[in-house]
Amino acid sequence: QGQLKIAQAAMAARCRLAARFHHIHGTNIRLDASHTQATRVESFANGLCFSQEPLAPGQIFLVEIEEKELGWCGHLRVGLTAHDPQSLEVVPEYSLPDLVNMGDTWVFAITRSHNRTMAEGEEVQARGRPWEPFLLIARVRIPRDTLVGRSRPGRYSHILDDLYKMNVLPATARRSRIGVLYAPQPDGTADMHIVINGEDMGPSARGLPTTRPLYAVIDVFASTKSVRVIPVDYGFPSLQTLCRLVIQKHIVHRLAIDGLDLPPLLKSFCQHE
């Protein structure tokens, strides 16, 4: 138990330090002063970004979609690369296919649904309930609450997101949260996992090398215009978060929270913070 707490504290500290974009990026990207927000300022391409540091095993690099741009087809692209951004002579225009064609890169376009790669003889694993406090991937345990994006509730929220049974957004919506990590396997390789609003999509790629540093790849492509890195705390959920999870489990729709006899600040937290 003590070793687990030490490991969680070390991972939390590492995640806070690494929750930034690399200063090497596509020509159409502008970073804010903190290097946590990446915005594509023109066109629809040249929006490649990388994590500031290579990821540790089980460390998720999580971003939230902050701004969309109408008129383009396609959405955010996410993955991992073994190429050090500092070593790139020119940042490729596209992650797909340009960066992938350089080898040792695994990138997928985010859509409203996502395919997982099944190993021979593997059965589909039941996914955890959305109100469970932790997301489990191999031996990695991540507090789920931070991973979930939430829209602002309103008159048309039933059209915008799936709030009848759980408090989550479509993958490509504004405020949706998307992360990538790799989980080491017994054979010495790793599986890449993409997490969308607290749901593990399963292994998107297998056989990744664990002997080379792996950087997160975020391609701010087409209809996705701006994203922000979200720090992930690997500690235990707060009492406030646990209360929200219990409330979400028992309500039909998030707007029903308005009718509950709860303090206003807790209602706001449960609805959209």
C-alpha cells in the first residue's frame, strides 16, 4: 500500500510537469505563454503538436477541445511517436500520413466512434461503469472524473450530448477530453490506448517499443481549432468528486440536478465543472 501511494505521488508530480506542449510544432500552431493551449491560426493543416516530455508507462496526455471551426471535414488526431520533436528537420504537414510514414509513429483520427485492435482469440472486455471513480488500464489506475468532458447544460443539451444516462460528450464536441497513453505488456512491448471522456477505447495499436522514449502526438486538424492540456492527478478522488459520481448514477438527466436539495456550488460542480 505504501509503495502504491509513493508511485501515485511520483506519477502525479511527473504529469503536472509534463502537461505542456513541446516548443516544436506545426507552422500554423500558436502556443499560449504557458504552453498548455495550442491554436491553429489559419488553414486546416500544419497543426502538429507534441508533448513537452516523453511519456512514462501508464502516463496519460490529456487534452480538451476548446474551440471548433466550421467548414472543414475531419477532427482531432491523436497518438504516439518515438521521434524526438527536437530531431525533426521539418515538422510534417500532417500526422496522417506524413508523420506515420516516417515510421515508429501511431496516430488515429478521432471520430464519434473508435475501432479497437483485437488480438487473436481475445474477447471484448466489459467496460467499467461511467460512475466508477477509477479507470483501469492494465496495471494503471487513473481517476476517471478528470478524464470526462462536460458541456454547459442548457435548452438543447439533450441534442448536443448523451446526458440521459451519463454525463459525457460526443468525442469530437467542444469541451470533450481525449487522452493517449501506453501500457507495457509481458513481452516487452506496449499497447497504445486512446481514452475518450473517461472511456478506454481499448488497444489502438500494439507492439510499440518501450526501449525508446514515446511522445504524445496531437494534430489540431480541420474542424478542431484549439485544444488545452489538462493535468491529471493520480491521487484519490475528493469527497466532492465522489458525491458527483453518486448523483450522476441516480439521475436520469443532468438538468434534473436543478431540482435537488443541494448547495448551489455543489449543483454547479455536478453539472458542468
